[in-house]
Amino acid sequence: MKNTIKLFAAIACTTLINAAPLYAADDDSALESYNRAVFKFNAAADYFVIKPVAKGYRAVTNEFVRERVHDFYANIKEPISTINHALQGNIVDSGKSLGRFLINSTLGLLGTFDVASGWGLKDNRTDFDRTLAAWCVPDGPFFMLPLLGPSTPRAATGMVADSFATPTYWADYYASFGQDWERYSFYYGITALGFISLREEKIEFLDNLTANSVDPYATIKSAYIQNRLKIGVCGKSEVSAQDAGYDFDFDDMDDE
């Protein structure tokens, strides 16, 4: 079932990315009604469910525990960076990401401690979205995904592709323990914890971003697009990192 959903998602994203050149990332004129409806749904889901759960997670854990969870999820994304650095032609960086994954998965107790950084292997995250950008694939129009939030055709395609490169996906794929519901519970439980961990990290950021906003949708859209422009196309950023005023990398669990 999970693989079927991802297959349909991959097909949908491929269709979207083929249409990407028709619109710039900041042009959602054809999608604004849909985007605002999904944004309203997401805001309600966040207000009544996701944010309270994230606050509860903060309340029952301390900073040390949350850092261990953060490092664990950062580590399981290292294979994504390993593959995509190689696809971008950055073989040295690919090797460093692989080294980080091997060191932190063993000496770092399944990635709960970032031992590799102390050995000089600093985090250098990348993903398939940036690979597509390096291959000169345009971003396409801004649109909202249910529960997942802001995206573009290129970003959505990258997210689906990267999901196949995580150790948790392959562990679940080859798992032989228990019934299907037990395996799915394990996989989705791990995914949900990562989502809540990320939302907990962003509580103050999102509150400050929308606190005095007349139009929260427009504010979120502007912040997201501003960060998309940092990625650019063909290896050329459309704005400098200094010009971008928001850290809106929701898909990156290792913002440091």
C-alpha cells in the first residue's frame, strides 16, 4: 500500500514538473484559490492538532532528548545527501556524507550523537530538489500540499524521490518481523516523530512570522519563495543567502 501511494505520488510529481516551465515560482495565479483553501485547512490542522502535539512533545522531553532525536533524523538523511552529491558531480562531498553516516550510525549510537562533526566531517546537506536545480530544471509554480505545506513541482518531486533513499524506507521494505500493521506502525511512527520534532523546532519561528501578518498566506508564500530563490537553477542562485530574510527549510531537519 505504501509503495503504491509513493508510485502515484512520483507519477503526479513528474506530471507537475513537466508543466513547471509554464509558471514562475512566485506566480500562483492559476492556483491561488486552491492554495488558500489548502492553507486554511493546514492552519486549522496545525492549530488544533499538530502544534499542540509539538508543544506536548516539548513539555515531556528535555533539550538533551530533543537533540538526540534531531541528530537521529539528520543522520538517516545522510544517504540522501550521499546520492545527490554524487548526482551533482560532487564526489568528495558524497564521500564525506557517506563517512558521516557510517561514523554516526556506529560510534554515534544510530546517529543519536553527531560524532563525525567532531572529526572534521561537517554536515553538508543536499537533496534531489537541488540536484534537479543543478540540472537546470525550473522550479515551477508555488502550491500548497495538504499537511506538508508550501511546495513547488520541483520540490515535491525531490521530496518523493528522496523518500526512497532513507534507511527507514528500506528497513521497512525488507522487514520480516510481525504483521503488516506492525511494520507500517513502525514506519509511520518513525515518520510522525520526525515530523513532530521538526514542528517543535519551528514553533517560535512560525509564531513570529505570522504574528502581525495581515495575510498569513501571503507571508508564508513570500518567505518560502525567497528561500527557493537561494537554490536557483543551473547552479546560479537568484538571490544571495544574505538577501534572504527567512529560514524556511521545512524539508531540512538539520538547520543549525
